[in-house]
Amino acid sequence: MSILIAEGANVDASDWEQESPLSLAVRSNMETTAQSLIFRGAKVKTLNNSLQSPLHHAAIIENVRLIKLLIDAGSNKEAKDNEGLTPLGYAAKAGSVATVRSLLSHGCNADSIDHKGRSWLSYAAGSGSAEMVRLLLDHGAQTTQALRSARSGPIYYVLEAASQNQESVEILKILLERGVNANRTMAQMYPQPPLIDALKILSPLGPLTKQLIKLLLDHGANTQWKDGQGKSVLMYANHQEGGIRDLLRQYGAS
């Protein structure tokens, strides 16, 4: 590629996927080539067939030097691909704290959602990093994003990842203390509150199960809730071990 550039090849010629030479260089982690292309006038806002820009690729491969190079050259920091993900969205989804920190330092919007209604905060909540959750909240991520699907809220992502994430308790604590509603539902579309999600998702033998459920209860989770068929919280807890059911009773479940 460097030889072609030196011989005057079109720096913005694209392949069948609409990937420009700059996009390909970034995807391949070729920093020097990317610098050369930009120096020779390569466009930094080109999009491939998936509507991904070179900056998307830099975020995906978690290269903060390329991120700085592209943003300094004028990349669109908030461009969304065909899934509705910005470069910061990809960084949060991947759980890369360094990449998230870099993008936020360049002014990327922390309070955004993809086409399915999942926020960057939700992705961070499932990533296993309490530090990332704090970073996004400190840079303006809102805890009151409208839920568009049953799985779009950050609490759901924490619970789903709990079996593999030792920071789940800390992440849930941060979210609840920063304003996430322990009883928030999708109304008629998905009326089950986070407490029911916890009872359904968390393993009865999971080391964090009791701590996570207690956190929800301490932050006002409704133990008197019943579904449309009259099934109570305790009924949803039938598969959980006795200590969980006793805990629910202590908080008023009947």
C-alpha cells in the first residue's frame, strides 16, 4: 500500500465493501500508513457498506493513537453504523476502558443509544468494568434513558453478566446510587421489574446472587409485585435456595 501511495494512487479508492485505503490501514493497525494517507489528503469521514468509518475501526481494534489521529484530522465522532453504534458504543460494548477514556477525552457523547435502544451505559454495565460505568456517568450518561426493549436497561446487562463478572455487585451499586430505578419496567410491553429479572437470570448457586438481589431490595425493589396471572415475587423465587426466599420475606414478600 505504501508503494502505491508513493506512486500517486487514488488515496480514496474503495473496494467492493466500500472500504477506503484509510479504513483498511486502520483495520490492519497500520499506523504509519494511516498517517501517510491522511497527510496525502485521504478523507477521514468515508463509510463502508456497514456505515462504519475509519474511526469506528480504530475503536474496534482499541488503538488510542489512531483514534487521536483520526479525530484530530476531522473524523465524525458521533457517526452511527447500521446497528446505530458510534465508535464510543463499540468501545463500551467491547469493555475497553482505555478506548472509552480516550474517546470521552475527545468529547464523544456518553449518552447515546443504538437502534435497539441499548445505551452505552448498558453495554458498559455488562462489560465487567465498574471504572467504565463511572467514566460514562461522569461524562453525562443518563440513568433514565427510555427503554425500547426488555433488554435495553443497564440493570439487565449487569444481571446477565453476573456469573462471569466479579464486579457486578459494584456496578449495580453504582447504577442504583446514581439514579437507576430498581422498579423500572417497560410497562405493557415488558412489565417485569428488575427484581424478577434477577430471580429468573441469576443462578441459585451463584456467589453474587444474594448480594445482587439484596442491593435491589435495599434500593426499593417492590416485593409485592405480581404479574398478570397473579404470580408473586416468591413464586418467581421457587427455584432459588431458601436463603433468597427468606431474604425476600424480610423485605415484605408474601
